Amino acid sequence: QSQLSQALNGLSDRAKEAKEFLVQLRNMVQQIQENSVEFEACLVAQCDALIDALNRRKAQLLSRVNKEHEHKLKVVRDQISHCTVKLRQTTGLMEYCLEVIKENDPSGFLQVADVCFVPPPRCSDRWGCSPSDALIRRVHLTEDQWGKGTLTPRMTTDFDLNLDNAPLLQSIHQLDFVQMKVSSPVPAPPILQLEECCTHNNSATLSWKQPPLSTVQVEGYILELDDGNGGQFREVYVGKETMCTVDGLHFNSTYSARVKAFNKTGVSPYSKTLVLQTSEDTQSEEQTLPFPVPLERSQLRRMSPFSSTLNLQPSFPGRSYFELRSSAHQLSLHSSLQSLNSAGCTFETQGTPYSQLGKFDIKKMVAVAWFSFDPASAHADIIFSNDNLTVTCNSYDDRVVLGKTGFSKGLHYWELSIDRYDNHPDPAFGVARIDVLKDAMLGKDDKAWAITEGGITKGATVGVLLDLTRRTLTFSINEDQQGPVAFENLEGLFFPAVSLNRNVQVRASAGL
């Protein structure tokens, strides 16, 4: 019994390890699916870039062919015009001479033939003719004008152009995946995770991560803040952590933050700059953002960048003010958290009421609620990646996915970027009830309000503006409003919603 008990303990340990291994394998399946979607999107983007470059080069070559075509036509047409004029003159002279020859009276013939048709500067008596030979002189001069080369085409009909496409075809046939063997390249710029960045009183919490497709090893990060008055940036943290809380900042001040990564090779470029606003005074009311901060992530807490004291007390999210600056597309995200409700959260505009914002100016909207797509309520065919902010599908049929956060009041705006768009699919974007049909195109039942197609292409950005104060839903594509208000008299609880198939990949940008 003792031996059997010992053997059973060993077998139990193996079974426990096997269960943990199965969990690891199942996590690998999910990770493989996510990496496959991201890698497929990257591959499609690379091939599309090659196709675009080839199309641009094709247009340039066609332009050269058209120029050559126009040049040849002009030369030939000019020669036709010139030859036509000369032939008309020659024919007229021939007809006149035939009429002169018909003159039977010698004196009349000589009188007519004695008229010289050639001005003196051109007539130098080169033909040795007498005054009565003026007509003959004109005939010889006209014949002389049809000299050598006059009746020879000045332009060939062939195009002396030959497209050498053999090297390119060979390169296309050799296009294949290669294993990157570059030793320790410089890391890519980190990405600030806006949904986890916040301020509370006079402290600020920053969170960042590496780009999803980055495989470069990172040894650490450098976080920099300015002095809250537009001054120079200073290092406030250097280490391996990806979240840091800085204490001891000035109240009612605006700070700019940025982060970069480093390894043995060198330092990456900076991330985009994040602008944070601290609270107005020390008595500001504590409020919680609608997104969770993962407890398992270690949070390094720093005092003021001008202090050497290190405080390791736990941090928590609070009143949030921030602005993301991008050189390519600047978004103003200054936000002021006013109130929260169980269905979501509501924000109010700072300074300017919504009625005065003008025509659908998204740069004047305020931050509302951050959300990601919800795997729990989505159709089983939906594939998630990028922290559930990017979705596609493994079916050719339309499937529906909802956002995690529902809205019952307030003003909310979010954007959906089309990362992949093949074979003219029919994605739909809008809002829906929680019990909307998940296996049909969005809007097929009475529990969804959506826009489909309407100029959507790869790279397009669909904006959704849900105004539950006015109870309206408005859409934009690439910041251009699509017609008037799409839906009115909306009331109840609404979730951001998308329907798509495997030919589409959509990425959400929430809280705009």
C-alpha cells in the first residue's frame, strides 16, 4: 500500500503537469489564431503596397507611351499637311500648263508663256531660259521642290520601346518568407495604452507596450515628463516595467509624457506624446474610470520628477484628462470625467456645448468610454486580436460582434478602421441591443441600427456618433458626415456593433 501510494503521488504530479500543459497548449491555439490574423493582415498590406507601386509605375510607363504616340502623330500629320499643300500647287500648275499647251496661236502661246510666276530673288535664270521660258522655268522649279527625301516618311510607325520586365518577374517568383537574422535591431517605438493612462489629484499613471508584431527583444524603457510648463523633458523612470505612476506633480497643470525602448543595439524612437492634466485641487472627488487596470501588472510608483523619494504605494485610476498628439493625424482628446452609470459612462464637453460644435467636427468631441470587443457575446466565428480591439471572421457569412460597454445616455463617438477589405464584402457598422442576431448582417432585425458599404474601402475610417441626449445616430467616413442624421428617437441601452465576414478586418478606436 505504501509503494502504491508513492507511485500514485508521482502519477498525480504527472497528471497535474499534463493539465497545466493542456492549458498552455489551448492558450497557444488562441495565440496562434491571433498571430495568424495579424500576420495575414501584415502580408496583405505588404502585397497591396507592391501592387500599388506596380500600378503607379504602370501609369508612368503608359504616360511615356502616350507621349511617344502623340509625337509620332504630330510629325506625320505635319508632313501630311505640308505635302498636301505642295501637291495642290503642283496639280494647279499642271492643269494651267495643259491649258497653255492647247493654245494653237503661236503669238498667243508666247504671250501667255512669257508670264514669270517666280519672284526675282528666287529666279536667277538658273535654267538658262529666255523671257519666253518663264512657264518652263516655273515647272522646273516646282519639280526641283520635290527633291530627295521629300517623299520619304519622317517618322516610323514602330515604337522603339521595349519593357524589360524579366528581372521584376524573377523577383516576384522569388518572393517568399525569410527568417530575419539581423542581430539585435533597435526596438520599435512603444505604444502608449491610453485606456490605462490616467491622472488622479497630482499623480499620473502611464502604461505602454511594444507593437503587436514586434519581435525585437527589449531590455528596458525610458519614461520622460516635462516640467508641466512646456519645458524640457526629463527622465522619470528607467527600467523593465511597462506601467509607472508619478506622484508629486503640480495641481491644475498640464504635463507631456513620452516613452522609448532600448536594448544593446540602441534606443528606439519616442512614442507619441501624451498630454495629461492634473486635478484642480487636493479636494477633487475620487472617480473610477470605466476600464479595469489589471491587478497582475506591477505598477512602479514614482514621486515628482524633481524629487528623489520613491513611493511604492498602490496606485489607482481616477479623474482623467489627456491628449494624444500625432504628426500624421492629430486628435484632441482633452476629456473631463463628469459622471458614471451602470450602463457605461457619460462625459460632458468642456467650454463649448454640443449644440455649438458645428457640423460633425470630431476633433471637438470629448473622451467618453473606452471599450473593446466582447468575445463573450460575439458569434463563435469571430476572431479577436490586438487586445480585443481588432476583429475578423473565419466564415464567409456575416457574423456580429458587440462592444463590451453599453450606453444609455450621454454623447459617445468611436471610430472603426478598415485594415483589410477583399472581394467587395458587405460589413455593417452601428449600434445594437445585447440580444441582436449574431448570425446575420447587422440591421436585419429590429434590434440594430447600422450603415453598410457607402464608399468604404481598405484604409477607410468609419465614425459613429451616438447622441443619447438628442437620441440620434450619425455616421461619417474619413471624417465626412454621410448624409443627415441616420436614425432618430433612439432610447434604451445600446452597444457598439459590427457585422463582417472573413474578407474584412476591423480595428476599433474607442473613447474619442
